[in-house]
Amino acid sequence: MSETAAQLVDHVLPHVPVRQWVLTLPMALGYRAGFDPALSSAILELFLRTVFGWLRRTAREEGVADGRAGAVTVIQRAGYRRSYCDSCTNMVWIGHCRAV
């Protein structure tokens, strides 16, 4: 994991201010998104569209005419099992997004 972070910092992300956004979902929706890639993608698309819109509006207010945004997002799926026979009943889906 630390090698991935170093790769992003050294070679992917530009040397500009970066803001972290975190999206958590209600448990029932997080459980579904944790096992449904199409739902997870749709949620992330809506989330990033909202974040990028806010970033562009903020840039316009600061005098940047053609502001553009980009992001790297990592999905964290967390939860625990009481035994190997149980499904993961408390799935938590968290999207960590670094936006520039």
C-alpha cells in the first residue's frame, strides 16, 4: 500500500493543492455496493460529478475561467465475520477520493 501511495505522489498527482473527500454510505446501501460493481461505479460517478462541479464553481469564483478537475479514488470495504460460516453482515463501503 505504501508503494502505491509513493507512486501516486511521485508520478501521478501534480504538485498542486489536493483535497481529500470521503464518501460513506448507509449500511444497507454500502453492503449492496460492496458486492455490486455496477452500483459502486454509479455511486462514484455521481459523487465525483458533484465534487468536480463544486471545484469548477469555486475556481470560477476565484477567476479561473477554464478550471479542470481530476481524482484518484480508492474504495475501502470493511466489516467483520463472526465465523467463517457467516456472511459479512456489517459491510461498510467507504470511497476515499483525492481531488485536484
